[in-house]
Amino acid sequence: TTLDVLAIGLLAIALFEAILSITRTYVFTHTTSKIDVTLGTRLFKHLLALPLRYFEVRRVGDTVARVRELENIRHFLTGAPLTSVLAVMFMVIFIAVMFFYSTVLTLVALAALPFFAGLSALITPMLRHRLDERFNRGADAQSYLVEAVTGMQTVKSFALEPELQKKWEGLLSGYIRSSFKTYQLSGIAGALGQFINRASYLVILWVGAHLVIDGSLSVGQLIAFQMLSARVIEPVLRLVQMWQEFQQTGLSIKRLGDIFNTKPEPAMNPTKARLPAIKGNVRLEGVRFRYRVDGSEILRNMSFDIDPGMTIGIMGRSGSGKSTVAKLIQRLYIPESGRILIDGIDISLADPAWLRRQIGVVLQENFLFNGSVRDNIAIHYPSASVADIIRVAQLAGAHDFILELPEGYDTMVGEKGAALSGGQRQRVAIARALLTNPRLLIFDEATSALDYESESIIQRNMKKMCHGRTVIIIAHRLSTLRNADKIMVIDKGELIESGSHEELMGKNGLYQYMYNKQANG
């Protein structure tokens, strides 16, 4: 009978689907792994290539939340689309068979499709809004968590636990509420879809019963048609669900677009990378810079020339633009106008990686990675010999305290160098900057937060560290600059004075005022 043939056909289809499911699981697992590796690698590579400014204007938690959106994209690409394509292929076959049995019942069954389409059109805008809201609330909570953990010493020092707990509970509650609203809307959409499905089933049964009574359709044909219609409506429900997942994936792509659409720094250029090693001449010509297009100028028509081998001091009030000059020389920022030249080469035409490998930089707060002392000193030169590592550690005044550590140079420094004191971290950072023997060395407030002993050790070795290279020392503690060959005074983004310590003390300007103020306490 027709029913027997249909039952055997459906059994064969079920067997085929089982085999297909096993194959699909293998393909999905393999594809998932490839997508994870490909997307994850590309994303991290692009993140590393982004300019410093990108990270300065965004919270860490926001970036982490965007990276996590890869999971949504991976899940969508390896699940819903292929499953839905297969379901639609079978659905077309089933509809053709349904028309063979009864055109009227088939049209009744297909009448449910506009209702499914209307449901998706109604739910989609609200769902996108709630998904976006949930992401923002989650990013806020994650950013706050990262900030709290990073600043835990300050939290403990000021007993801020109750305040942080209260704020965290508020952020977490906001995220949970937005998640609940999102899931609630998805649940309503699912329930309405099931209602349309059941209503369609009942209408088909009602119309089919009348056709059986009229003799236009046999009972077996009606049962067969019901079985087929269920195989058609199920993929439609799956497509509705996939459409909701597609909305979330679309938002995930948009959020990742914030990363991928940001223009990276120029990539490594083999031609530019073959430029000769620098000698240390630094020249700024009419440099202007501002952080934002609508912001105030940080540097105004800045011009100066530093000869190779000179030790230059840069001083000025807080916010005058001292550190900005250092970052411009490293090409971490791009000037609005003017040129920066090193050995006569416009650094805008030079490869950034080549340039930065020629410059040693020591900051006020230096980042140490979670590894050994040896690893941190040689992080940008892993093949350095033990003798070279010890040599620069001695030059930085770090060798003696390193030997006193439990494992010497193999002692783990902990996350951000937590196992070392501030002075010890600073001396390790100086050793790291000296390892490649850079022709240009920048100290950006490198000793401003050090204790007297640590600063004394560094100052005693400063002459050796400066020998044979151009050194730029940025400091607000003017005693640090006294022995510099030349001191440049910056105020409100302009170079207002320059000369030796003795020359500036005779000018009755800002340097003399600041020096006397510090000397008199």
C-alpha cells in the first residue's frame, strides 16, 4: 500500500540521516577546529598590528568581550547554515510529494509559511536590540572585573571591597536582566512558532478529514500527508531559529569589525627593513600633534635637532607634552603635521618594527611578563648569551639583587613582575632596553617613582649606559638632568628654552624657577 511504501521510504531517509549525522559530526568538528585556528590567529595578529591609540581609548574588557564573539561566529558557521541547507533540500522533495497527494492540503500547509515570516519580521528588531544591550552590559561587567583585579592592591589598601562589591552586583544584575529579557523574547518567539506549527497541523487534519469524507482522499493518504507535512514544518521552525542565531552572529561580526576595520600599522616592508643601523641623530621639524581631531594641540610647531651621542634632557610641567615627544619618536603616534627624522630618514617612510628595534625605552612603569628574570631581559632577543644578559644586568645595577633571588636569573617574576620590588622591576627593564645595544635610548620618567637606593644605583651607572649612544631623558626631577649635554624645556606643547644646566640657570626662565623650587623643597 501507499502507507507501507511511505513508511519504508521514511525509514530509509531516517537511516540516511543517521549516517549523514555521523559524517556531519566529523566534518563539523574538523571545520570548527580550522575556523578556530584561522579566525583566532588572524584576530590576534591584527590586534598586535593595531596602533597604540586603539588600546588607549578602549577598556581591556571591551576588547576581550569582542574577541569572545568569535565563539558565536564559529558556532553559527559550523552548525545552522549547513544543517538548514540539508533540511531545505529535503523539504523541497517532501513538498513535491505532498503536491502529488493533494494540492489543496499542500496549499493549506504552505499557508503557515507567511505566518512564520511575519513572526521573524516582528521579533528580529526587538531581538537585535536586546542582544546588543546584553553585550554592552556584559562588556561593562567584564571591564569592571578586569579593572578590579588589576587594581587589587589599591582596593586592599583603601578597604574598597564593599564599594566594589556593590558596584559589581549592580553591573552583574544589569547583565542578568538583559540576558533574561533576551532569553524571554527568544522563548516567546519559539512558543509562537510552535503554536503556528500545531495550528497548521490541526487545520491540515480538519481539511483532510473533510476531503476523506468527500471521498477525495483516502485515510492512508491523509496519514501519509500528515507525516510529510511534519517533515516540512520542522525545517521551517529550524530556519526561524536559525534566523535568530543569524541576528546574534550579525552583531558579533559587527563587534569584531571594530577590531578588523581599524587600520593597522604598516606591515613589515622588506625594502624598508634593510635600512642601515641608526647612528642616533634625531630631528623634529615643525611637528604638531593632537590626540583627537577636535581636541587641543598637545605639541605646537615643535622643532629641535639632537646630534648622535648626545645626552638630552627634556623637562616641563605635567601635561606639557614630554612623553608625547618620546612616543612620536618611536612612531607610536603619527604627527598631524611636520616631520620626524632619524639620521635624515623620515620615520613615516620607515618600517615601524625596524625603527623600534633600534630604540631602547624605559618607562616609569614597565611591564614584566610572567616568566623568569632571564626571559624578561631577553624577551626581544631570545638568542642572547648568558654573558650578554649578565653584562646588561650589571650595567643596570640589577645583577647583585638577581643573584640573591631564590633561583637567580631563573626566578619567576610573577604576573606584571609582582615578585619583585618597584626598583628591581625598573632595573630589569633597563637591562632589557640595553640588551640589543640600541643607538637611541629613551628614559621616560624612568626614575621618578624609585626609592633613593634604586635611583642612586641607576644614576651611578648612567654614564656607562649613555656611552656611545644618543640618550633622551625625560624627567620632572631636575637633578636627574643636571649632567645632560643639553636640556630642552617644554611648556604647553612648545619648546621655550634649551641649553646646558648652567646656561638655563642664567636665563631666569621656567627651568631656573622649577630647579630652585625643587632645591628649596
